[in-house]
Amino acid sequence: MNYWKKSFSRTRLLGTSLLLSSLLLTAAGPVSAQDAAGPAAGPAAEGAHFFFSSAARHNVVMDDAGSLWYWGNKAQVTGGETIVHDNKPERVMSLAGAKQVAASVKRNLILKEDGTVWTWSCDWVIDPKTGEGGSTFSAPQQMAGLSNIVKVSAGMSLYAALDKDGRVWMWIDPPYGTGEASPVSDLSDAVDISAGIGSLVIVKKDGTVWQWKQFEGFNLNTDKKFTKVEGLEGIVKLSQGEEAGHFMAIDKHGDVWGWGNNVVNQIGPQTEPVSDRDKPVIRKPVKIQGLSHVTEVITTSFSTLALSEDGSLYFWGLNPAWASGSKETMKWDTPQPWAGLRDIIAVEAGESHYLALRKDGTLWAWGENALGQLGDATFRKSLTPVQVKLP
């Protein structure tokens, strides 16, 4: 395998986790519409488009000329000491013709305009003799068997692709899978996909929602039979979240419905009984109150963000201020308006940090920053948005 190698200035030892799915961001101009299967869209200036994605410990930005920027989770090992880099975006490679990028912990996906899917990773290479080494970037490799793809989704070792005919492809990294994509045979006419922790959700053209779970209890699910999620109709779009154990769906009216894990009320008030041995779960989808005209929903392990068409952002689940040491309320069980930024047109979220694209084309970040995931050249957490600038 070929690698791009890059050295970085020494910083300090860091550790945290970061998470997310992907969005399309551009530089300035009119807001473009998006369909259910497409990435979030921003404005455009001078023809320059950028695609953004985050995973557990890194962030990726890629433009349509093929340049790729990366920050977070880069490291070197010297004398037994692990030094983590980098706290600002840095250009590391290129691949022409990009349309979408989706990042995850183990591998990153690039969807090209020609419908092909490419995969690459940032790996650690250690010399067994000296114990020294560092991060290396593998050359993008085209995935076999995938063509005419219009969207990709990356979960935790679980990945999916949607082709132009509405067929869904999925694959799982070892040890539970082979890493090779194969079609879902019992579903057709899909319009959106969302991969999370051990679960893949699909929306069909008729507005119904179907779900596949990698594990049934403690047993590995070896087939690809999807189950209809009852109680949902008229759905047009799904939430995105690499490590999320709960899902959200947007219907044709712009209303939001949620189901799945509800440990910190990231869906809402717990409406179903919970035994002492079980964690709070909402199995039957519930309508999220206090929201309307929603265009995007992003999920993390413990929170949910919703973006409305007027550029307003709402947040519920684990309170980021409490997570940062504040004495504020630990969790919210209903959507709370967030006044940190206005005119937002796209939003993403990590495990404990958040990103927003404004109508003027600027990208902003706030939250935890122990791995430099805010991209502001510091390692200081901030509840006040800081601007992310590409070099």
C-alpha cells in the first residue's frame, strides 16, 4: 500500500473522541437545494465547492478540485512518548472529481462524480525495532463492485452506498465482515441511507423506513433482512451520525421523528417503561415536539441537533456546557434554541464538539478541543464559536 507521510511540530499528549457524518460546504453565494439522498449544501463562490466530514478522532475537508485537508488524531511516537498533532487544517493529499466525503474511525470514503467510491485511512506505522513511528495516509483505493453511486454513509465499521437506481450496498470491516460491498437484495427504491453503530436505516421512495441491526441481543446477525420501522410514513430524509445509537427521520412536512437509545433524553422524554437491567430505549418512533420546517438532523452518542429552514439551530440531550464542567442542567429532553450563531445552512457534530456553516460561507466550531478538533490552532475547548480557516 502506498502512503503519504507528513511530519508535524511537537505539541502535547492529548486524548478524546470526536464523531460525525458528512456535509457539503462552499464559499459564498446563493443557497442551493438538496434532495433527500444528497449531502448538506452551502453557497458557492467562484465555482469552489468543499465537502466536509468528521469521525471519532479526525476531520476531513475536500474540494471539488481534489485537494484534501485533515486535522485531528495525527501523532508520532518518539522515545516511548506519544505526541498528538494537529490542531488546524492541513492539506495532505488530492483525488480529482470528488462529490462527497464520509469519515469514520477505521476508514474514510470518497464518492466521485463518476459514481465510483474510494477508501483511504490515516494509519499508525510503528517500527518494531525502535518503537518509533507516526501517522501515515494511505493512497485512496477504488472499491470494487460499486458504480453509479449517488451517496455514501459511514458508521462505526459499517458502511453503505446508494446507487442511482435506488439499490443499497453495504459492507462491514473485519472481524465481523469482509470489507467487501454487496447489495441488499430484499429492498429497492431507496432514497436515503444512514449508518450508525451496528445499524443501517433506509428510506424508500414510498416514505417508509427500514432498519437492519448487526446484533440481535448478543448474537451476530448474518443476514441482510431489514425490518420495517412501524409508525413512520411520508419520510424523506434521515439523520446522520457515525456513532449514534438513535435515529431521527424528517417527514415531508418538516417534522422530526425519533427512536432508539434514549439514555440522556437525546430523543426526548422517556415514554416507554425501563427495567433495572435495561438502558432507556424508545422502540416506537415519537414525534419531536417544538420543531417545524426542519432541513437537517445530526445525531451523536448523547445529543441531537436540528436545523430549521430559517437558519435556526436546536439542541437536546446532553448539555455541552455541563459536559465542559458548567453547573448548568445536565440534559435537555426537549429541543432548545441555540443562539450562538445565526444564518446557519448546514450543521455537523462530533462526540463533544459542533460545527456549523453560515450563509456567508464561513465554518465555525465550538465544544471540546482536546485533539484540536475545533481547528483553531489551539487545544482549548470553547463554548463560543471559533472560525475554522483552510490554509
